[in-house]
Amino acid sequence: MKSWRRGTSAIGRRCFGAYPRVSPTVTKQARYRDPDAISGTWEAFERILKRGGYVTTGLRKVEAARAVAVHVDLARSRSRSFALFRDATAEAVGQAQ
């Protein structure tokens, strides 16, 4: 799930909307283009926030997740694994009704 929050196609403008000092070009860097291929996702996220001056000692994961969640566009995620999860969940919920 960690990489899923970073999977939106406009992550620089949306996910990092909670952190405006983070460069909007982050997702143009090769290592961040495929969210499912990022290893050490929370560590990478922490490094990005450190560069923006948001983290000095350690990433507060729950706080960061809440701040980012409101900016995520679930329909536009580039994460294949998240898309499978999202679609299966939507199907299951639809069948439960």
C-alpha cells in the first residue's frame, strides 16, 4: 500500500499538494515513474520530504498518510497493483449490495 499513495499520474501536483515545497518534478525522475517498482517506499518518501524541509528526525507515517490521502486521485493511479486492488474492491462492493 505504501507505493500506492504515490501512484497517481500527477503526484507532484496532487499527492505532494500537502507538501508544497516538494519539487513537482519528482515523478519525472526515473526511479519514481513506476510506483510498483520503488523499493523502500517509505524511506524514499521520507528522503523526498527531508529535501523539502518537512522531516528532520523521522517520517511520521500516519500523519503523512492522512495529509497525502486527501490529494490522491484513485482513478488516475499508475500503480498496476493498486488498480487491481481498487477494481476488485469495487466489484466486491458492487456484488455485496
